[in-house]
Amino acid sequence: MTDMLIENATLVLPDRVQHGWIAVTDGRIAEIGEGRAPERGLDLAGDTLIPGLVELHTDHLESHYVPRPKVRWHPLAAVIAYDAQIAASGITTVFDSLRAGSEPDESGLGRDLMRLAEAIEEGREAGLLRVDHRAHLRCELPCPDVVESVTAFAARLPVGLISLMDHTPGQRQFRDIEKYYIYARRSGRTLEEIQAATAAKIRDGHARNAANRPAIVAMARAAGIALASHDDTTLDDVAQSRDEGVAVAEFPTTIEAAQACHAAGITVMMGAPNLIRGGSHSGNVAAATLAKAGLLDILSSDYVPASLLMAAFALPEQAGIPLPQAIATVTANPARATGLDDRGALAPGLRADLVRVQVAAGIPVVRRVWRGGAQVA
């Protein structure tokens, strides 16, 4: 890559914020300095420079691929549009959350797993994508074909993260059945259809989970793939995650579960929309509550890509967390949790994944994004 010098920037370093400059050579950070740069470069006019964001769990691709209930868009076009929005949100590394496991009632996108994955690969090979895309398989454990789906996927494409999901109504995220019905209505089905499918899920879900979960865990361990639990609620849930070697707890639903995760050395991830909205849309524990208690390690944009940057900049005011530590929840911490030690901080030797941010009307606005020293947004 062409050498680049960025000057007159507010640099968010791992341990402090300072006014200074940064030099990039061959796609990596070569040098960082304080005060006036040794030569003229790209003048940020005092704007904030942070590392590129690392997103571990976003199912936002689904809204591009299925813009209306029962409508499937062109998969490559959907991937390109999604990738552009991700980049414009300051995300330079994204773990695309792809559903593994298809429901007997045909809800969800389990049967579209390989179609979407192959569209991402097509975009990557053609040089059409701005962001570093990695696969995050959201394994719906109560689905009868989930083990088969994961096995087939892993035989063809690399997997960066596997999450253990059980959305059986009546427990974890959907302890409140009525809230589950509201969520399920997005599929365009009638309430009667949803209620009938829900009864079948409750009847069959636990037995299938019991058979599929250990199989998926064994596959991940054998392949050295990082494991994430999902919606841990009780102390028994966390004990199971600990015994399985889970690295990341996605969206624990209670403060007791979050506390137990920290005690077990499991990194806690919460949704950025939860923090911005002031609470969970499912009625579970608020991200701000965990942040104030020192129990929040990683933020995920989940279903709103722009929320990731907003939440990181909101943490200092909402939870009293210094800006460098707040930015780490969307950069260094998710990178470290998934073994990516070449990115996630402004430090010499690391990838020059960079984001220029201007705070306007109280909202952080992405002005420019570089991935490996090349501008992508």
C-alpha cells in the first residue's frame, strides 16, 4: 500500500487519548506520535481516529436478503449492499451471522445458509467487498438438520465463530411467550400459525438440543473454532457454557448470568441497540446495567450496524467508562476473543484499519474508513 500520514487527529490509543499523528506503511501502522507531525499529511482537523470496529454478531445481512416476508433478493446484490452499510458504519472486520439449521415450519433462513455464504465468497473473490468477512455460524440447536448443516459448511468454507443457540419459546431470550409471538409475527405468518409452530417447538426443542449441542461443541473443539453461548439466563446455563469451553457469552439475559460468566472467565457481549434504546426489546437485563457493574466486555451491533459506534461513544456518559476502554469493547476485545491479534488497536505493527469520526449533534459520524491502509468508505 502507498505510505500515508494522518495528522492533527485526536487519537484513541489503548490507554489514553492524545492529539497527534499516525504513519502507515504497507497497510500497517508504522509509527504514532504526539503533537505536530514531522511532515504534512492528511489533516483530520482534530477529528477522532479510532481502530476499525470488529463486529462479532450481526444478522443484518438477513434484512438485505429478505427485505419483505417471503421475499428473497439477489444474494450477491444483498451481500454488496450489506457490506457497504457495514463499512460506512466503521466496521472493518465482520463475523457474518449465518443461520445453521432449518425449522420444520420453514421459518428462518437455515435453508439459505450455503446460498448466502457462496454469495459472500463470490463477492470476496471478485474484489467487490470493502470489509474483512468471516463466518459466524448461528447454530439453532433444536433444528433437526443443524449438525448436518454445520458439517457440510465446515467442509467447504472456514468458520471463525460458532454460537450455540436455543430459541425454544419459554426459556432464555423468550421466557415471555407473548414477547415471542410479537417477534415471530415478523415472518408474516398468522398468530394461529405461530401458535401451532410454537407448540411443536416446545414439544421437540429440548430433546433435539440435548442431542445436537454436544455434537456441535465437539466439532468446534476439534477444529479449534471459538465457541459462543447465547442468551444464558440461569447459573446452570453458565455452568454448562463453562464446561463446554465457551469463550464468549452473547447477550446474557440476567445480571446473575453475567456475573457467573465473568467469574468463569467467559467474555460477556451485549447488544449495542440495547444500550442505545435504554433496554432490551425482549425485557431482559439492560446493557447499561452490566456496563455500570463492570460486566460488559464486548458490544455487538446485532441488527443495527450504526449502533456499534454510537454505543461505544455513549459508554463514557452512560456508564462512566473511559473512552479508550469504551472503544475497546468494539475493537480490541472482540478481536482478542476470536484470536485476531493483528488488529483492534492503534499500535505500531498492527493493521491500519482506521476510522475517522466526527461527533455532530451528539452523534458520532463516520467520516472516512481505511482497511489495511486503503480507503473503503
